[in-house]
Amino acid sequence: MTAAHASAAQAIGEYLQSPDDLVKISAYRKKLEKEKASIDARLKSGVKEQLQATREGLRKLLGTRTNVQAIKDEMVTVDRQCGDPANRVSTFDQISRVSMVHRNFEQTEDMVNNLLEMNAKLATIEQLLEADRQEVVGPAPNLLVIHYLLNQLESFRNQTMHQAKKASLDSRNILARWFEQLNTVIEQFNEYITQLAENVLNIVRAGYPDVVVRLIKIAEIEGREDEKAIAIRLVKKAAKMDAASKFKSMQANARVIKHYRSKIMRAITDSVAHKFQAAWEKNKEDPVNFLNTLQWMYQDIIRIQSDVVPCFPPDYDIEAHFIKAYHKSLNATIKDMVASEPGASVLLSLFDWLKSYKADMKDLGIRPELLEPPLLDGKEQSLIEDYLNVIIKKLDEWSANLMKTEVEEFSARRDPPEVDADGLYGTQGGAGILFQMVNQQIDLAMDSGQGAILSRVVHETNRVMRSLQEQWVKVIEAEYKKQISNPEEVAPGLVEYIIALANDQIKSADYTEILLARLEPAVNEKYRVPINERLNDAIDGYLDVAKKCTQTLIDIIFNDLKPATKNLFQPPWYDGIMRQIVETMRDYMTDYQTYLNPSLLELLIEDLLDAYLLIYLNGLANAGKLRMPEATDQVRDDVRIAFQFFSTLKPAKELEDYFDVVEKILALLEASRDMAFLSFWEFARIHGPNIAFVESLMKSRGDLDRSAVGEVMDSIKRKVKEEGLTDPPEPTIMKKVAVQNSFSRFLNR
């Protein structure tokens, strides 16, 4: 409003710029009134025109709606009347028969005309086909024309012969004679298609990739027609069809399924096989020269990747098809070469060539799965098997005898284990004897001067070591099972022998590291990697067996403690059973500390601590009603006793991190219903929400009734949702705690 006043004042100021202008006020007023009247008149006229246009538009819109509804009603009427013309048109049956007769006349006329014109068309096709066949590796200018004309004649033949199935035998024989020449031309064309497929690579090399494109175009067209025919035949068996569908069904039944695509792919495979056969026949007397002249295979693959692949649709995966064909034919040729019993130099050359073949194919970007099955079925080592058989046989025999003796001693346990110079338990020279044999065979392999042979011996050594390791794992499991099921019937000393075996595995791992350090400088990079992998794998295996031993030692402890651990958080627990548990662990650990390898002992202590905490937390997670505050006092006393024991095995500072979870759970047990979420927050920040565990813990508190537990859990769940609490990135021991349902708890009591 203020702006409008300012604008009006400014306009008046432009007219009244001097005192003399006051005399002209009357004239100015009349002028402004005229301008206002003119503007009002124009506005009134514009509004009137706009209203008139709006009325007219609404009138037309209403008229359009009426017309659309009328059309809709008429269409419904037409649809209703066309729905069943047989019922509404009295002569519909006659019309239908006349239509069928008319169509039959047209078909008959077309058939007669096609029969009369067929020979002339065939003559033209034969000329075009002969011209193209003169040069198979050529431009093939008439390929698509020949296919189009033949396709028309073939469709005519198929439909005619199909319709003549109900005719007399003489009539069918006459028709067959009419189509003999067509059949011959079709066969010639199919042969030509096969020739083109066999020469795909040569055609591309000659500079005619468009011929391959046209060939695949024909295969695609015929493939689609095959699919249509098969689909209609299937539909025909499953449903009734109208007249048009029946006509299509007749075409489908008449068509001869061609399978051009599969024929082309098969021809490509056959052409590759013929190439290898020709190359082998040429160099049969000189197999090494055959291997040396196989560069043409790599050249073919490079040309296929660069020039042939673009000519085929992606779904053909033509590169993979060619690679598989080359690989399969090469494999067959090499097997023929090996079967011919060539000399040693040929076998070694072939062995080296097979290795380079894998590397060359990898350099060409060939996917490994395309080279399956591997050449010689992956048994290329058989080329030098005669040289290696003695070594392998000795390793197998010696290791089997050694294992048999050691397992018998381990199972019988007639005498206590030997104590070595370091005062640790050990077997009777098991590791030393095995590695004495291994080093002898490794030395023989190194004397051959062949990295491949050395690599193979290491491979076989790894196999033997892995076999021994697997057997030891099974023996440990079997002996432990006997120990827990029938302790009175088994020989004593299982703990001592497991300690000895664990120490022996560490020695074996050390011996393997020494062997690896000796071999790495003796071979080139090609064989250093597999040797390194195999020996490191053997080292890992020995450490796994040692780990199995320490875990079994822990299992033995807690198997003896089962009667006590079952009473955790049960009525006898309030009388104090933790000291009994700790003393049992102390008795076992005395032997472990004395006779177990120090590095294994350190790992065993960590695993023992984890196992103890897990059993304690599982007991707490599945406890019945706890008497409060006696339960929290007892938990605190248990922690004190256990902490004192484990502090004799591990620095107290490190133990604090382990027992922190119990301290936080204890805080949850002691927290009031209003402050429980604060204790939960401290727990969940490190270990994650663990809602099931926390809820079970709250329910076990004797000082909280059901409603109080519900309030506490509601506040905790709300806190989890508000803060977006999730499990920690690195799982803690709480991840292993199992909260049982009520029925499971009942069964375990």
C-alpha cells in the first residue's frame, strides 16, 4: 500500500513541477479520467471475450463426452453381435464353408503354379550355387539369394507333402518324383553351408567376413523358424486351436527341422580336428617338430579373437567354441603321440611344451574353464613317471610303515613318551625319521637337474605329509572318543601322548621351514612358487594338527569338569564350586606347562581361557532363577578365584580384557530396574546388543518380577533402537554364547 501511495505521489509530482501547474489541475483531471475510462472499456471487453471463449469450450467438451459415450455404446453393441456370429447369422455355416472352399481353390491354384514354375527356379538356383561353390573361400555373392529362393521352394514342398499325407500312395509317389530335383539342390546347399562353416577362419583371412555374417544370418533365420515350428507342435498337443492357428500348425508339422546352428558349430569343430590330424600325419616321424610347428594354432586363436568373434552374435560364444575345439583336438593328438611310445627326449620336450601351453593360453586371455579337461587329463606328470615312480613308491612305503608303527604306539601307550633334551615330551624319533627320508628323495630329485621333477617330488612330499596329518587328526578324534565314552577300558597316558604328538608337529613344521629355505635358492621362479606353496601348505597342516592336539587337551579338562560345570548357577553353585573347577585346571596345566612346547602352551592358555569363559557365560545365559544378592556375590567370588588362577599363566594386565565381559554382566545383574539400561549401554558398546542374552539374564534375576523384567527390556530395546546399536565389526566372545529355550533348559537339567 505504501508503494502504491509513493507511485501515485511520484506521478502527480511529474505533472505539478511548478506553482503555475496548479492552474492546469482541471485539465489534467479530465485527461486522466479519459485514460481510465479507455482502460476500463478495454478490460471489460477482454473479460467478456474470455468468458465467451470459456463457455464455448465447455459446450464443446460436453458435446465430445456425449459423442464418446455414444461410440462406446455402439462398439459394445458391435462386440456383442460379433461375439458369436453363428448364432446371429443364420447362413454363417454356409459362409464358413464357402470361405474354406475359396481358400482351398486359391491354395490349389498356387500349388499348380508353383509346380509349373519350380523347374525354372531350380535351374536358376543351381547356376547361382555352382558359381559360389567354385570358390568356397570367396565372396559368395549369391548366398542370401539362394537361401531365399530355396526357402520358398522348400516351404512349398513341405506343405504340399504334408497335405498329401491322406492322398493315395501313387499320388504321393508322383509328388515325390516332382520334388527329387529340389531335394538334390537342398542337399547341395546344405553341403555348401557345411563347407563355409568348415572354412570360417580361412574366409575371414581371405578378407570376406561379410560371408560369415551372411552365413550366421541364414542360421538365425532358420533357427527362429525351427523354434516356431517346435513351439506350435507343442501347443497343438496341449490346446484346441482356431482355424488360423490350425493353418500355422499345418505349416509347423510340414517343416523339416534343420538345426543349422548346431550343424555349423559341429562343422567348425570337425574342421579343427582335421587340421590337427593333417599336422600330426605330416610330422608323425618327428614329434618334436610337430610341437615346434604348433605356432599356427596360436596364430589361429589370435585371428579368431580379432576378426572371427565380431562376425558372430554374442550368444554363440564363438571364441569359447573354437578354443574348446582346439584344446580337445590337441589333447587327442598328444594322446596319440604318447601312445606311439616316443623317446625320452620327446617326452621331456612334450613335458616342457605342456607347461608353456598353459602360460601361452593365459597370455592370450583364455579362460581356464575353456581348457577343461586338461591336456592328458591333467596327467602330464606321467611323462616322467618312470623316473619318479621309485621315489614316490619309497615315500609311500616308508611313510605308511612309519605311520603304522607310531599309531600303534600312540594307541597302545605301553610306555610313557620320551623326554627330549629340552625336557619336553616327544615321539620316538617320528619327525626326525620322516624328514631324513624326505631329504634323501629331495636330494635325488635335485640331482636330476629338472625343476619339474623337483617340483613333483615336493608335491608328492606334501601329499604324503598331508596324508599323515589327516590320519593323525582321525587318530586323535578316535582316541578322545574312546577316552570319554569308556575311560576304564582305554590305556592310560592319552594326555601325555597328545602332548608328545603336539610337540612332534611343531618339530615337523620347523624341519619343513628348513627344507623350504634350502630349496628356494636352488630353483628358478617358475618352480619356486609351487614349491613354496606346497611346503607352506605342509607347515600349515602341521600347525593344524598341533592345534587339534591343544584343543583336545582342553576338551579333556572340561570333560572331567562336566559334573561341576553342570552345577554352575544351580543350587550347589551357591556353596562354591569354582575352587574345584580351578584346581582341576591347575592339575592339568602343571603337566602342560612342564612338557608342552612353550609356543603351543601360550596358545593353549588363550584357548583355555576362552573355553572357561564361554562355559561360564553359557551357564549364566541359561540359568534358572538366581537368588539375589547371593548370586552376584558368588559371581564376584568366582571371578576372583579364576582370575588368581589364570594370572599364574598369563600377565594380570592382559587378563583384565578377558574378564571385562564378566564384570559388565555382573553390573547388569546388580543394576536397579531404573538404571539397568546404563549398565546395558556399557556392555552393548563393546559386545553388541545381545538382546536374547540380556533378556535371559534379566529373567533369571530373582529380585525382578515379570513386569519389572518387561520394563527393563522395554527401556533397553528402546535404547538400542534410538542409538542404532549393532553388533561390533569384530565379533567378541558373546557371539559364541548360546541362549537355550525353556524346553532345552528343562531337558539339560
